[in-house]
Amino acid sequence: MDILIQQIINGLVLGSIYALVALGYTMVYGILGLINFAHGEVVMIGALSALTAIGLLVPSGLPGPVVVLAGLLIAIPVCMAVGFTIERIAYRPLRNAPRLAPLITAIGVSIVLQQLAMMGWGRNYHTFPALLSVTAHKVGGAAITDLQIIIVLTAALLMAALVWLVTRTRLGRAMRASAENPAVARLMGVDVDRVISFTFVLGSGLAAVAGVMVAANYSIAHYAMGFMLGLKAFTAAVLGGIGNLGGAMLGGLLLGIIESLAAGYIGDLTGGFLGSHYKDVFAFFVLILVLVFRPSGLMGEKVAERA
Amino acid sequence: MSADPKLKARLGIALIGVALAVLPFAVGATFGNSWVRIVDFALLYVMLALGLNIVVGFAGLLDLGYIAFYAVGAYLYALLSSPHLATAFPALFAVAPGWPVWAVLPLGALVAGLFGVMLGAPTLKLRGDYLAIVTLGFGEIIRIFLNNLNAPANITNGPQGINNIAAAQIGGHALNRPLELFGVMVPGVHLQYYFFLALTLLVVFVCVRLQDSRLGRAWVAIREDEVAARACGINTRNVKLLAFGLGATFGGVAGGLFAGFQGFVSPESFGLLESVMVLCMVVLGGMGHIPGVILGAVLLALLPEALRWGAVPVQQSLFGKVLIDPESLRLLLFGIALVVVMRWRPAGLWPSALRKRELAAHGEAA
Amino acid sequence: MTPITSSRPLTALVALSACLLAACGQKDDAAAPAAADAAATVTIRLGHVAPLTGPQAHLGKDNENGARLAIDDLNAEKLLIGGKVAKFELLGEDDQADPRQGTTVAQKLADAHVNAVIGHLNSGTTIPASRIYHDAGIVQVSPSATNPTYTRQGYKTAFRVFADDVQQGSVLGGFAVTKLGAKKIAIIDDRTAYGQGLADEFDKAAKAAGATIVTREYTTDKETDFAAILTKVKSTRPDLVFYGGMDTQAGPMARQLRTLNIGAPMLFGDGACTVEFHKLAGEGADGHYCSLPGVPLDQMAGGSAFRDRYKAKYNADIQLYAPYAYDAVRVVAEAMKQAGSVDTAKFLPALAALNYPGLTAQIQFDEKGDIRDGAITLYQAKGGAWSALETLGGKAPN
């Protein structure tokens, strides 16, 4: 029993990270209909720039959590600047291009960011200094650390703040209007370009938070770390219904829990025929099943084909 | 201008034919055989890109797992032309299977085609990016199975890959060995080139015929407006499945050629990045336009290699020293090239005339 | 080079590569007669291949650095080969750990008529490339590929200065059961050719020594979260957890093991036997075990000097295989010196019969091209470093 609880906790922590990254994907997708493949790289830049800042601050002797917070506060504007620049240089000129052109651009941007990071931060893996408490609390025989609790809570909090922003503020209304119909939104006095820029900046800020959390939780950061994470988060966003904030959260948590349970129990369930190496197969299989029955994801609206 | 256009066209084709025929010797003599090898790979990518073009370019279905079919073809060839099965299942295979290439390649095409239909069936209702993620998942599922099917029964030899795959034999001559023809030694890579070229031309021919067929027009109809296509009496389900199936067959053939050429296959050759690479070729060249797709495939196959050779000497001549190490620069410039080409030619380097017109009209409307 | 935007990119590309290559070609042509004229020097070009981009780039660069250090040393020593002063050059290539790129690069080196090749790093690229080197008659010495197949293809040109999976796996299996007294062992591997190969050999050896394998779990070489598989491992209450894979996974795994309150120690192969492991595992590092082919660097003549020189030159610690890459270059040079020739036909027999005190071990090759009686040393993590426990097999260093 405590093994099951532990697996669900594992899944929740992993899922919260996926969800945080997935939020960035889904925001951009919601407003532009673009899969921003470079989002994972922004997460990586967040992690590495925070790490650099933390490395400089550690000798100052400030308490650990303060240092991490300072690192985060530096990573957020860095990522926002990167997100803003990407949108301006790479995506904006392609607003009216055929649907796949921005996808290729996104892949190109992803490669460029990765190589720049490799040139800047080197090829080696970086270690996140042990600044936060990793003592495990016991919850009914299962273990969870302070950091993991912080990750789950932060993800929930940011998610709630985002929903509030999108549904309750003027800016949120402008975002929804731009997503619905940019031309009409423009006629209604919405500065669509600014709204889109803002969406990228916000999504990149979230990516910075996610990057710092990943690096802190796994105590590792590397210039190639963004790709897999981005892929998983993208899967999570689609599972929940891409373009939908609640869907990204749900999809992220579900994917985390599915992976965790699959890794833990797939061997027993199949009598040892399949093992934990098939956890991704299992996750994709669930995704395909969900999409067969709900073609626009768990919480996605039924939309007509985009022109 | 005054010349007969027909004659001009024939002359052009003849010139291209001669150029293609002497290409390996010209390239081999000037740049070395490694470039002939790179050209061989470029031909494989042309086949892959043309296959994916049927799915993405003609039928408008975004496929991010195309490399799975390449993997299926490659592993089928590997199993049927290497000692692996005989070692793994001595009870079933007394001698190592050594199927002739003319039997393996069509079989690979068929099996890959079946996999294509298998992928297509559950995804018929999905559109756009949902389709993209499911195909991506499918590609990963295939790769994970290839990587792990060494236990309980050792079918694929898992991450270790399958080694000692026999090269394709034509007329009793293995294509990886040099052949003496009229007193000239023709190296193995050259022979592979001619073999690949023949099959590539076949693929091009099939593609051109498909494009102008009823089926080709049905694909375009679906791409432009699926609902309207159905209203016009097109059986969208069958037509979509055919796109997946036919597209996959080309991947299967290319995979078989790859296995015979390399002599070794392992799952690392069939990752997601390869799928993305082939998609880039199709989109960058000009989706749906066969010459454009060929151009895209050739360019993207050659560009990283050209950068590998050129990065150091160019920097040395420009700055007098190597500022950025060539490996980083190679991928960096590759990424920049993708962004820049899409920025200035969003419909691809060489789009079809129709698409160019559409895009211009769309731009005015917006 | 500017990105291609012209309407005729192919032409531009071809023209560009043509002029580049022509330039390279001329340089080579000019160099050859000059060497002949001088008569006192002989230029030896060695290829080196490893992934220099992608997730394993740090290891690839480490290999290349090790090889470069050997080249620098050799050039400083002014080695005489057949009465001429040897001048060594290294052609460093990137294969991105991709088999296709691996063969392309191999062909490039074969075209360049290099005298020998050091590499590749991964078995997945080393094996398909070995066929090309063999056909071209080029000696290949891999400092790190561990798949047994590499030297069992019947290629006389294939050598390695590292223990293969079978050698290392069997030593580790015996050590786990007889020395550590483990009865219930959990095995995890990363599903790469290296991790799976080593884990399978360990599995066999541990079972043969009388242990029970309580579970086999799997991850990938890109994963950072091992909570789920470790929880599964915990439920089987093992005495020891074996992991076949690299430090980049082993470090975080050891850390997460402690978080999950699993008391059993872990055992790793060479991939995790690095300085990096301690950084990545943090407080979770202590008490675990690992093995590395050869004798501890500090016990070898010039070993700690090598470590210092590496640090001074590259401003970084040795990642993993740099000393083996160094040895790989040295054995090739030594064989050339003994044969008095840089032709494969002449120095290949000398290499096969070599008995050379390397940095990592006394190097002698068996008939397959593997290191003979390769010593394997076991280490335990203590206070942020690996401290040597014992060296099994092999000859004492001279």
C-alpha cells in the first residue's frame, strides 16, 4: 500500500513539472495555433541561467532558499527576454505563412538555442548546489521532500493565477479575443501584436520557474535537457486538450501519474512480459486511446478545422 | 527562345541523365569517396522525403513518426540478410536467412505499408496537431519496441543492434565490393549509388504518376477541405489510409537500402530527430511539389556535411583562427538556415506554382 | 559562411564546398613533398572520432582532449620512426553518437588516408565504422567501446584498450556476491548498447555466483526522474542495486535512492566511475561502488602527473576515458616506433605483439585485439571521491 502511495506521490511531482512546462505550450498554442518546439529550450535556459546566478551568489553566504529565489528572479527576466526575441525574430514574420512553416522555424530556433547554450555553458553537466532541504517527510510510509511539496504547490498556484489572469482581467480578455479571431480583435481595439508578445513573455517566465524546479529537484542541468522535457510537456498539453489551461494542468498530472504507475506496475500486470522500459509506450498508448474517443483531448473544446 | 521547347526539354533531361551518371566519379575524384557516400545517403533521404511528401504534402496530414517505417524496412532487411535469427533461434533457423534483395525490398515495402495503415486507422478522426502527436507517439513506440525486443525472445537484439548484414547482391556481386568494369575499378559506394539512383528514379516516377492520378487529386481535395471533399463523393477514410500506406512503402524501401548499405542497424538511427529532419526536408523544399521536395532533401542532407568540411577553413580564412569550434557552428548554422529560409520563403525554396499563387492571395487578404 | 538564401542554393553550396575542398586538397599536396624533401621528419595523421555534439558531447570532448595530450607529448619527445622525426597530427571528428554519421566520418578518414584511427566512443558507431576501416586497411583503437562484438568480427585492424562488457560484467558479478555478500540484487539499465550489455553480463555472473535477481528495471539515457523505478526496487528489498549506465543518470539516481530511504548500496560499471558522479549525487554518493578497467591512475607511473597536466591544459577535470584515449594514441605510436614504419602492413603486427606500460594498465593485446588479462579495479565512494578497494586480475605495473 505505501508503495502505491509513493508511486502516486512520484507521479504528482513529475506531473507538476510537466504541467508547468505544458502551460507554456498551451498558452502559445491557444493564441497562435503554433507548437512552439523551442519552449523546452527556454526551460533549459532558465535552469542554466539560474544556476549561473546561484553559483555567483553561493559564496555570499546568504541562506539557501534566498539564493535560489534570487537565481529564479534572474532566470525569469532572462527567459522572458529570450521568449520575446524568439517571437519577434522568428515567429512574427510567419503569421500568415502556411501552417507548417512556423513549425520548421520552431525546430530551427530550438537547434540554435541549444547550440548557443552549449557554447555558453559548455558540454558538461552542471550540478545544482544543495541549498534546499531534501529531508524526506513520511506520509503513510511514503517519502516526500520539502522541495517536492514546494513544486506541487507552486505549480498549482501559478496555474490558478493564470486562470485568473485569462478569465478575469482586461489583458486576459484581449488574449481570448486574439485567440478567437485576431482580425476582429484588432477592429475592437486590441493590440494583437502586443498581446501575442505578452503571451510569449509570460509563457517563458513560467518556463524559467519550471527550469529552476527541474534543476533543483534532480540537481542537474545540461544544455540538452530541454528536448525530452519539452516533448513530454507537449504530450501532456495535447492529452489535456491543447490550448486549454486546465487541460494542460490535468494532462501534465495525468501523464506523470501514468508514467509512474506504468513503471511501477506494468511488469506485474503483464506477468513480467513487459517491464518499466515500456512506460512511454504505455503513456503514448493512453494518449492515443484518449484521442480516439475525444479527438481534441480531455478538456479541449470541439472545434472546427482551422482554415 | 527560337528552339523547339520539346527539343529543349529532351536535351535538358539528357543532360541531367549524363550528369547523374557521371556524378559519383566526378565527386569521388574531386572530393573523395566519403562524398559519394554522403550522396548515397542524400538519395535515401530523397526517397524518404518523397514518401513523407505523399502524407504531408499531398494529403496534408502532419506525420512526425515517419521514420518508424524506415526502421521497419531496415530491420526486416537486417533480419532476413544477417546471421542474427540463426544465432538467436537455432531451432527455427538452421542456416542464416539470406534473402535476395529483390525479394526483401518489396516485402519491406509491403510490411511498412501495412504499418502505415495500422497507424492511419486509429487517427482518421484526428486533425492537425493532434495527429502530429499521435504519429510522434507511434514512431516512439516502434523505436522502443525495437530497442527492447531482445527479451523474452531475442528478435531485434535490443540496443546492441544487428550486425553483419549482407550487402545487396545484384547479378551475384555484392554492392559493397569494388567491381572491375572494362578495366575500370568501380568502388562499392559508386555501385550503391547507381542502385539507389535507379530506385530513387522509380520512386520519383511513381510520385509523379500518383500526383496526376484520381487518387492524387483526391488527396489534394482532402488537404484543402476535408468536408467538401467528402461531399464530392470522395471516400475520405480509404483515401487517407492509402496516403499513409503508400507513403510508408517508400520509407520501407529506403530502410532496406540503409540496412544493406550500413551493414549494421540499431535503434539509435531511428529517433524522433530523424523524423523531424525528413519533415524539414519536405517543408523546406516545398511541400507537395516533387522537385522542391527533392531539392529540400538533397540540400539538408548535404548542408551539415558541407559545414563539417567547411567550418574550419572558412573561419581560418576569414578571421585567421578558429573562433567557434566546428561542431557547434555546424548545427548552429543549420538551425539558422531553417529559420532564415522559412522567414523569406515560407512556402519552401521551390514551391509549386499553385501554392505560390495561393499564398500571395492569402497574404493580400490578411 | 552565410546561410543560404539565394534562389539557387544548391549551386552556391556546391561552389562553396568545391572551393573549400580544393583549398584543403592543395594544402595536403603541398605538405607531402615538403615532408619528403626534409627527409628528417615523417608526418603521422591520426583520426579521432567521438560525439562532440549532443548529450554525450562532454565525454567525446574528454576523449579528444586525452588524445591531443598524447599528440602533444609525442611531438615534444621527437620520437624517431624509421630514423625520421615523427610529427603527429590529430584529425578530430564528430559522429554525434549516430551510426550513420559514424560511417560517414569513417569514410572521410579513410579517404584522407589517416595512419590510424582512435575511436569511436560508442559501440553503436564503433562497430559499423570498423568495417570501413578494415576494408581500407586502417588500424582502429577504441578507448571506450565495450560491446564484445567489436573485436569479434574477425577484423585484424580492430583493437581496444578497455575491458569489454563480458570482462567487466563478470568481475562485477563476482564482486557483488562474494565480496559484498549480496543475495538479493536489483538490476537497472539505461537501454543503451553499453548499459544493457553490461547489465546482462552482470546478471549472468551474479546468478552464477549464487545471487537472486529480484527485479530488473529500466530507464533511458535521457531520463532524470527515477522515483518510480526506485520505488519498485524498494518493494523488492534488495541487498544491492546494480545500475548499467552513465554518471549522468547514476548521480541523480543515487540521490533519489536516499530520498526514498533505500538503504542498499549501488554498484556501477565504468560509466559512473567518475568525478562527476560525486557532484551529481551530492550527499547521496557515499557508500556506493564502481569499477574501472585498468589500475588506479595514481598508482601508475605518470598517472597523477597526467591528471594535473590535463587540468592545467583544459581547465577541467578528466571526465572518464581521457587516459584510455591517451593510451590508445601511445600504443599506436609505440608500434610504429618498433616497426620503424607508419604503414599499416608494417606496424599492425608490432601493435598486435606489443607489451607497453600504459597510463591505465600494462597493455598487451590478445588474438582478438582486446586487452589481455585486463586488470579491473573496484572503488568505493568515500567523502566525495572514489577510493580504490582492490584491483582484480591483470599484471602488476612495471
